[in-house]
Amino acid sequence: MNRQEKAQIIEQFHEKAARANIAVVTDFKGMTVEEMTDLRAKCFEVGVDFQVVKNTLARLALKDTDHGELSEQLKDNCAFALGYEDPVALAKVLTDFAKTSKQFELKFGCLEGKYLDADGIKELSKMPSKPELLSSVLGTMQAVPRNFVSLFANIERKFLYALVAIKDQKEQGEAA
């Protein structure tokens, strides 16, 4: 690989890392091509870039990004997962894949400038995803007007029952 190709890789990876709100470093040593292809496909489905980059190039590319502190810990074989939208989705995909693959391992990561160890990434994967949170908020927002309408419907219903009872009482009093 010549100097120009390296500069291009650094530039492309720097751009991706600067846009990403989460970066996770993984170990892929011993994985088969099929496993790597499967992992990349799963990452692609949730909008995550999964890329193998040489450590020296990654160190240069991560400078001046939120994930710069990761560059100090890069050792051995490293692959990077970069997420742009939903950090929980990235954590879930990687954690689920780590459960099924014996060679794949989560090392560490960085979420919006804050360092995460492997346990932190696993804890992040247990959180509800962005769509789940949005549906929960929407359900709560819809519950307030629905309960308000039900409250007034119950008041009207009880008032109607009271009027019917008074009417029945008067009719019984007139009949007697």
C-alpha cells in the first residue's frame, strides 16, 4: 500500500469517525470469512459501518474526533464499528454476535466522547432502542388525551344514570 492510498484511507475513516456518535473496537482474530460477512450484513441492516483498519492508520484518523482517546489503546487485530443514528442498535448487534461467535470479542468503545469498556457496551445493548423509546413516548402522549376523554365520558354516564334513577323514583311515586 503506497502513501497516497494510506492518506485516502485515513481521510475516509476520519470523516466516518467524525460523523459517528459511537465507535466500538472489536477483536476479529480467528473469524472465518463467512462470519465476517454475516457480521457486516447485520451491521449494515442497522446503519453501522464495520471496517478493519490498521492501527497506525486508525490512530491518525481518530485524531480530532470525539473518539480520539481510543487511539491510545489500539493493539493487536482491531475492527471498528461506527454508528451514526442509534448507539443502542450498534451495541445490540455486536453483543448478540459476540454471543454466537467464539472468536469475536468486544474490546472497548466511545459514546459521544465518553469511554466505554466491554461491560459498558453490553449494558448499553440492554437499553431500549430509539424506535422503542419513541413508541413509548408516543403511547404516553396518546394516553393523556384518551384518559381525559374517558374521564368526562364516565362523568356524563354517571350523571345520566342519576337522572334515570330520579325519573324512575318519580314514576314509582306517581304510580303509588
